[in-house]
Amino acid sequence: MSLEITINEAIKTAMKAKDKVALDSLRAVKAQILLLKTEAAGAEVTPEQEIAILQRMIKQRKDSYEQFTAQGRTDLAAVEEAQSKVIEKFLPQQLSEQELESEIKKIISETGAESIKDLGKVMGIASKALAGKSDGKSISEMAKKLLG
């Protein structure tokens, strides 16, 4: 089942439950999917693109949350946090720190990376291999830690 169909079903459920936060979040996801479809001239949206949309939306909300918190706007920060939790439900299961570390160790051994100079090589492969399972920031931090 595509993400678009899943989101449409979730929108119906949120409408019936009168869950405004979930409804706003889901409508934003649907809008991004429709935008991607129109940019691709009606081409089918791939699962990788769907995951990228969700990750970008979560990142935007986390950044907004941090800014609102720094400015003392807890009311707006709470909305952003709630929306990111709703969107996260549609991502694949995220890797734990230990799982992420073992995956990046495998990639480092496969590429023959030895120092921080090889970070680009590792990040290129890791970003593609772990797309949807972990965010880029976590991947980068773990790679730097293991190579440094």
C-alpha cells in the first residue's frame, strides 16, 4: 500500500476522531506528496521519495521546535513536537544507536575507510543504505565518531 493511500485513510480516521494536530500533520504530508507528483508530471512516487518527504518534514518540525523553545514559545513548540510524532509513525522502524553503529562499521570495512578523510566515501554509501532507518545527522555523527 502506498504512503498516499495510507495517509488518506489516516486523514479519515483523524477527522472522525476530531484530532486537529494529526489532521494538520497528515494534510501537510498529503500536500507534499501531491506537490511531488505534479513536479514529476504524474509519475509514480517511489517509496524512497516518500521516505525522503517524511524525513524532511520531521527535520523541519524539529528545527522549528528548537527555535520556538529557544524563544520561550512553548505553545508553538508543543504543536511542532506533536506534529513530528504523528509524521514519524509513517517512517520505517528507526535503528537504535547500537544497530546504527554496527551498520556503519560494516560500511567502513567494506569501503576500506581509515580516517576522517574518508568520511565522504562512507557517508555516500551510508546515506543510501540507511535511508529512512536513520536521519543524516545521526549517521554523520556516528561515522565521525568511528573514523575519528
